[in-house]
Amino acid sequence: MRFALYDNTLRIEVADACDALPKPRPAGADDEDGRGLTLMIALSDRWGTCPRAHGIGKTVWAELKLPTDGQPPAP
């Protein structure tokens, strides 16, 4: 996991060795997985994927704009 802060934007990256790209999907009430990407999409301003260095797997990233005036962002 990697965190980066630039221009009032927090970028969070998670990498793995799997080449399959994430796809949002509905999760049932009893499902033990399948909610992470849906939550990330709902909470972030932007998100996406990019290949990892050396061609092994991918990195999934999300960006959140941070307030510049000390106030929480408007909904």
C-alpha cells in the first residue's frame, strides 16, 4: 500500500500480482467480499488502475481531494 499527498489530493495505491482488472459488482447481504471497490468508488473523487512495473499485476488507485480552507468538502 502506498500513500501520496500532492496539490491537496491524497492518492492511495494498492498493488497485487493479479492481471485481472477490478469490476464493481453487487454484493449480497451474506457475501464475505465484493464491497471494497464499491466503497472506494463512492468515497473517492477519482480512481483507476495501471500496470505494475515489470509487467506483473496491477495497481489500483483512488484519489481524494482535501479541503484547502480547513472545512470539510461540500457534498
